[in-house]
Amino acid sequence: MEAKNAFCYSRFSIYNSLTAMSYQVIARKWRPQIFEEVTGQETVTRTLRNALEYDRLHHAYLFSGARGVGKTTTARLLAKALNCHKTTGKPNLTPCKTSDSGACSSCIEISESRSLDVLEIDAASHTGIDSVRDVILEGVNINPARDRYKVFIIDEVHMLSKSAFNALLKTLEEPPPRVVFIFATTELHKVPETILSRCQEFQFRTIPLQKIYDRLKLIAKSEELAIDDEALREIARSGEGSMRDAQSNFDQVLSFSGDKIGVDDVGLALGLVGIAVLKRVVKAIADNDSKEVLNVVDEIVSQGQDTRNFCRDLLGILRDLLVLKVSGGAENLLESAVLSSDEMKQLAEPFSQSDLVRFFNSVGETEVALREAAQTRFVLEMGLVKLVEMRRLVNIETLVERLNELESTLSGNLSEPRKAAAAPEKKTLVSEKEVEKWREPECPEPATYLKPEFPTIDTTSQEPEIELPVPDEPVRPDLSFIETIPIKLPTISSEDLQHIDDEWLDAAYERKLLWSGETLSPIKNAASLAAAFRATAANGSRSLADANGSAATAAVKAVERPDLIPVFDDPPVEIPKLSENPTEEELLVYANKHPVVKQALRVFRGKIIEVRLRDK
């Protein structure tokens, strides 16, 4: 018996020595021991402290949020506060720390997850109704062995089956006295509404970057570690709002670097792209430098860094720049920003809000494409070059403004041609050869510019009027081109025309006139020209007008235009004879055989619906 006890004692001593010599990771060693040490969840801890202080304790709590933000830690702190032995008859708002020499046994056991009255259950491995029945339903009726409360902490409660949830409903609604349930989950939407309605729900937020950085800096100072501030900020950024992830990454960097830790060590150990590389990409996009972004991709691939992580980091930078543009630098919206406010303002200055939105969507599409890409480097290169090319695009608002300015400029210039068109045009019937006689000879330009001396002009005297010779025969227009027109269009009366007011169409028509050099001024001898057109269309003769505008027009006879009616060369068909009382079928056959009806159907593309006899 003594030998057996000695063997057990020796095994226990060896276990304790190994435990004392074993390394404890930062996430466990620096787990918060009191409510004040919980980082980033001040609202939750304040509510729980007030509930304990004013005796407003609920029998069921539900903690939801992302991973590594303090849900299980807060549940243990609540259990420690309820069962701390330093107070009698009431909870202790400041439970014992395990590092204190005078810590009570209850707080130490709860911190080490070996308390008899505080049961931690992993719902992922106890999903069935049998586990709920054996562990919870049968143990809930047993009084606490030593402490004041019996606490059930169920982690990842959303993993329980539907039958297990149903088995908990009655006990959760009316539990025995001195029993408290604390549920924790990362997927709140999977918890049934019947469970949610029976619990007080607390949503844990992701921890801001600055608070994670401050906590890591405290740990580094306490552990006497030599690490740069930029390296600590990179480690904090790698946590993505999770304190546990950031502390685990801190452990990994310590194992890689040793005594001195720099920014490069963090990038190599965690496979992260540094902030300097992300700033290079943004500046290259602003400078339309496609070569620089290709160099960045080459560095990322050569260092073995994850391209998808790079895209996610770039999305975060673009998001921060867009939020800065929209909100004007609101601090509450930029808590997770990895850059300072001055740096973000400098990077965001060359871009508009529309540019940043397009960049964000494009990088998001590139990140999705990288999941299934066989050559991730090619996809990333094309995605970044696409961002550079987007800078050359012009948004639609700018184009509309330019078009409006051009239209207003053109509409203002249209007033001058209108005035010129309204003025009567002075014309003479003098040939160009006769006009050449009165033209003054052109003088060559002098070699040097000399200021001419103009003589004084007597304005009282009037210049003599020059009379141009008038030819004996008037100039007659040549209308021979009318006979060469292949198609003669029938006349259309003004009543058959319809005018539609359209400002854009009218303005476009006026611009067309301006560019072509034509005007809408009345044409002299228009009546003579129209009469000549009508006469030529009728019998080939022409009616000419004299130069003074008087027209000797001949009476135009009304002419039928059978040439406008199409003629079909169909073989003759015998028209059936109708009986005295024909049926509808006989009438339909008669109508289909009649040549006039067939011609009308072809011209109008019609169809016979019904045939009736005409009333006599």
C-alpha cells in the first residue's frame, strides 16, 4: 500500500514539474481575469456588473459574436463573480485573479475549467438529446456541491439538434433556483426563436484595431519583448477584429523571429502583405503606372504570399478611403483603419467616390476569381491592371455636362446665321467676267510692316453711284435635271402632313443647316420653279419665269397616276358562278378567285375575314 502511494505521489510530482516547465500560449496566459480586462466589450461587461450589483440576475444568457472576441471568457468571469468565496451571500464584482496569492479555490478551478459546480459543455461534440439529458437535465436538479450557483456554460450552442433544443425549453423557462445557463454561439441565426425568447441576448462586437494593438503592446512590455510598433500594428491587423487570432499570430511571430521582431519578420511569418506594399499599389493606380502594379504582383508571388489575402487587405484599404471620402473622417467609422487619417487623406485625394466604388467592386470580383483560378498570378495581374485602366474612364455626369455646354454654345451661335438669313440678299444680274473688270488689283504684302498714313476724308461729299449694265436677256434657270429624276413623287397636301414639336430635333435641324451653309430664307422665283416641276411631271414641257418674278404658267390638267399601282402578271382564272342563294363557302371561294380582290389583297397585304351579299 505504501509502495502504491509512493508511486502515485511520484507520478503526481512528475506531472506538476512538467506542468510548471511547459510553455503556456499568450492567448491562455493573458486571458482576462476580471471584467475590466475584457477588451472592446465595455457595454456587455457594464451590463453584467450592474446586474450583479443590483441583484437583477437573469437565469439564462446568450452571448453571440465573431470568434475570439471574449464570449467564453466573459461567461467564465460571470461564473467566477457568482461563486467567488471572498464575498458571502452575494456575488463579487471583482473576482480573484489566478496569479494572486490569496485567490480562492472556486475562482482558480473555474479559470482552469475543473470546477464541479461550473460545467462547460461543447455542443459540437454533444449534439444529441441523450447528452443533454445525461449532463444537463439530470444534473440541474442537484444542488451545488460547494459554491452558491450551479452554472452551465454551453459553447457553440447552435450545434445542438432540434430535439435537444426542445428538451431544454421547459428547464430553460423555469429552472431550479441557483441555476444559471450561459450560451455562446458564433451563428446566432441558427438558434431557434424559442430559445432566444427565454434568454438575455448580448452581441459581442469585433474589437477595434487600436485596442488590439494596445493590448499586444502591454503584453510585449510585460514579457520584455523587443518588437517594433509597426510590427505590432501588423500583427493586430492580422487578427481582423479577433483578439485570440491576434495573440496566436503573435506567438507564431515570436517563434519565427526570436529576440528582435521587425515588420519584415511579421510578413514572412504570417504571409501578410505589408501596409507599404498596399500603399504602393494605390499610388500606382493614381499615377496610371501599370508597370508598378506588375512589380508588386511579382514580389507577392516570389515571397509565397497568399494572393487572396492580398486582395482582402486591398479591399480593406479601399473601404477605408471610401468611408473617409463619404463621412469626412468620422472616427467611429474608421476604428478598424490601418492607416492614419493624414495618410488616408493623401491617398484618397486623386480619386472620386465613384472611382473608389468601381475599384472595390473590381477587386472583389478578382478575389472571387482567384478561388478557382489555375494561375492566380495571371488573374491578379489582370485585375490590378484593370484598376489602372479604370482611371482613364470618364463618368457619365462629366459627359452630360460637356454635351450641355456644347449645345448651349451652338445654340448661341445660331442667332448670327438667322439674322443673316432674315436680311434680304442683294443680287445683280451681272456675269462674273464683267465683275472682274471692277475688281482692284491685289497688292503684295510689304516686307516690313509700316504704319500707313491715311489722308483725311471729306465725309460731307457723297460718292457717285455706279450703275452696272443689265443684260438684254434675263438669266433663266436650267431645269433640265428634272427629266433625269427616276421617280416622280405624287403631290401631298398640307392637310395630310402632321407637325410634331421636338426641341432636340429642331435644334439638330438648325445645327445641320448651320454646318451645311444653307438657310431657310425664301427662294426667289419659287412659284416659277414649282410650276415648272408640275408641268414637267405632267407632259414633259417646262414653264419658265422671268427675272422680275412674274411667271407665264400654263394650266395643268389633272393626270391620273396608274404607274403607282403595282401590276401582277397572274394567269387567267375562271371565276365561279354564284347560285341564287349562295352559301358562305361559295362566297368565300368566289372572292378568292376574283382578280380585283386578289390584287387588293396583295397591295394591302390583307386577308378575307367575311363575305356578304350586297343588299339589292
